[in-house]
Amino acid sequence: MESQGVPPGPYRATKLWNEVTTSFRAGMPLRKHRQHFKKYGNCFTAGEAVDWLYDLLRNNSNFGPEVTRQQTIQLLRKFLKNHVIEDIKGRWGSENVDDNNQLFRFPATSPLKTLPRRYPELRKNNIENFSKDKDSIFKLRNLSRRTPKRHGLHLSQENGEKIKHEIINEDQENAIDNRELSQEDVEEVWRYVILIYLQTILGVPSLEEVINPKQVIPQYIMYNMANTSKRGVVILQNKSDDLPHWVLSAMKCLANWPRSNDMNNPTYVGFERDVFRTIADYFLDLPEPLLTFEYYELFVNILGLLQPHLERVAIDALQLCCLLLPPPNRRKLQLLMRMISRMSQNVDMPELHDAMGTRSLMIHTFSRCVLCCAEEVDLDELLAGRLVSFLMDHHQEILQVPSYLQTAVEKHLDYLKKGHIENPGDGLFAPLPTYSYCKQISAQEFDEQKVSTSQAAIAELLENIIKNRSLPLKEKRKKLKQFQKEYPLIYQKRFPTTESEAALFGDKPTIKQPMLILRKPKFRSLRY
């Protein structure tokens, strides 16, 4: 049930929908069922569908093991709404599906969605118009020609030294007067460099299917690179674009819980849930997602690099793509990822939901305010959840400023200034990133390694709870009980017997004292 892989390109979410529905129809077991004294053939219960689809999504690299059972039920409801399935009486169009014994079947019609029609002539004319204006848009054929065959992240020192040596020789032979560069030249160099680096990292022949060069705004990149705090967070000059003070205070409160000294807050029961709800309401009410509607296709395509052996590629591609965001969006994304990452790792964080753990709650709550399509897409929630999960785990690397990009731009500007190149997009003389292959492992080996690593981290979390001396005994019992409920196998491995669990709290097994046995008096018979 592994994914066959959807190649990068436009409408990738629709292609993924078709892939999942095809796999579901081909693999879902069908059998006879009895309901209301009647027999129905070639059908399945909603519970059976949830079980099978849940396993399919968790083993699909486009969605991953972070998929929850509730998300699977939501997808099954969309299947019913879009006539991928129908109930046993042929009804569909609603979302009336629960994890129960209700019977469903597959309709005879194809559930595949048709891809929107593209207009190659119009697109060709647009690209020709881009190429004619050398001062504003770079030639996309230059990007295609320079894409290396191997993929990796190490800088090509050999090419860099060779080019540097040639330019030094030219400088010695011909003294060239420095030319003045306009602000437009500088901006076009930034656009050109980030596009060619992004294309090289992704290893695609062209970026025209995932992003229009006009969507790259150099001013955003330059601002995001230059205006940062010591921790790498974007600093906004216009404070009206920043988060409201009350939202920032609430986020600091939960991110530093319980050591927050920014607010003198009451400590009534449920206070943390109220603060979290306030933050969630603010982000959910934003007019567009933090990654913007404009870059939806770009980020969805990068989600397809999230393979076991391409994690490093995904990190560096996301690092460049997040530089394209408007500075207020990038700052909000940085602060949000820092908060939810700290909250999900905080063992002292009280329960914020009765049925969900903290990490699952963070992904479920904020996924659609991070990535969402302008038009309703049925896989939005799953794709966004996958991306938010990855951002939580790697946000420090993804949202930091790449120093190699600044170096490449400075070298390119220097060559342009000295006259070695005539136009900003004529060629990139700074060394390109190249990739070296790592040993590829099977999906099963990757899952086994990921499970073992996750279990080790969870076991470490259990030990932190056990060894936390500042935690009151009653609170420790409560946390351990919650841990046992969520991770019973790991808990049982740590406490194989009740005696080992009792030893932690210093409890002595209560031994019932034997009851005093009184002999029954013997009554003599009155008869002689």
C-alpha cells in the first residue's frame, strides 16, 4: 500500500486525490454483510473502511504516520460527498459517515477528478514575453540548462575555484572599470539566484510548472535576510503588521509554561485552554494562510520530496521557499512554529483537549491556517497536517537565514559590477549546490528506524516524568496514568509488574491481616 509517487507539477493535490481513491477502490476488501435481516454483497462497513484507509494513509509518504483516525473519518466523509462511495441504498452527497457498522459500497462511476485544462499556447506566449524583457524576468532556459544530474547539498568547490581562477587571470590581463548597479539590477540578481538554487535543490528541469518568476518578490527576500533578531526571527519596521500585543503575550505564556514571567495571570482551572483558544481563534481568522494562497502549488510539490531518503532536500527547499513569504507572514510562521514545538515537548503542559495529545492538537488546530488552497481541495487538511508536522520537527533549520545564498548573491553582483556578465540573468558564477547520493533504504527499514527513534524519545519522556523531583506526587501519578493510556506498551516495558510501579512511589503492598478465628462453642445435647 505504498505510494507510487506523484511527480512534481501543477494540480498535485488533485493528482494525489486520484491516487488515494484509486488505491482505496482497488484494495478495500469487499464481502457479504447482513443488516436488518437482509444480506448485501460486495460492501463494507464504515469501521472497516476507516481501518483500511487509516493504514493506507499512514504508509503513504505523502501523508505519513502523523495522520489521525479522526482525519481518516473526515476523508471518508469527503468520499461520500464526492460519490467515491455510496451507502447500501445508493445515497451519497452528504457527509453522514461515522466509525460504525453502517454499510457502504463503491458506485459504478469513476471517482477520479479531471485535471483543469491548461492552455499551452497562452503559457508559451507568457514565457516568450518573460524572456524578451531581460531586465525584469530571467530566461527559464538558462535554469533548465544548468540543472545538475546529481542531487545534494554540498557546494561544488572545484567549479568555484576554477571560475575564480579564470576571473583572476582576466583581471590581471584586462583592467575593467566597475559599473554602477541599479537597485533593479540588485533585485533581479536576488530573484535569479534563489530560483536557480531552488531548481537545483529540487532537481527539476524547469520551475515553470510550480512557480511563476513574477511571483518571486526580491524585496521580500532581501528584507527577510537582513532584518532579523539574534534568534533569526524577522523584525518588522511597521508594527501594525505585527501580531497584536495580547496575542504575543498569550503565545509567550504557553511557550514558556509554567515559567512565563511576561504575564501575571490567574491560575484557575482551565486557564491554559482559554489562552490556547484565544491564540487559535486569531490565527484561524486570518484572511489567508501564512504560506499564502499564491504559493500553495509550490509547497504542495515540495511535500512530494518528503521521502525517507530526501529529507535533507525537503529541508533546504523549504528554507528557500519560506524566504519568499511576505515578512509579516514569515514572522508569524516563525513565532507559531516555536510556540507549538515547545508546547508539544513540554512535559509540564496541562491537557488542552480531552481526547487529543498536545502534538496532535497543534497539528489539527493550525494546519489549515498554515497551508490552504483558495479553492476547496479535499486533501487540504491531510497535506497541511503533513507539512505542519515536518515544520514542527525542523523549524529551526527551515526558518533560519541561509548564509550560502547571501554569498552567492554578493559574488554574482561583483561579477556583474566588474563587467564579467552583462545582464543579471546571463549566468551564475557562484558555485552551485550539488548533491551526493546517500544509501537509500527501503520504506520498511525507514519505518522501523523511525519507530525505534520515536519510541526512544517517548521512553526518554517517561523517564523525565519519573525523575522530575519538583513534580508533586499527585500530579506525577496523573501524568503517568495519562502516559500509560496513550503508550501502554512503553509503559509496560518500564513497569512490567505492579511491584515495580509501587516502588516508584514508595508504596508498600497492603497485606491483609488474617482475621481472628473464633472457635464455635460446642453445645452439648440436652438429651441423655
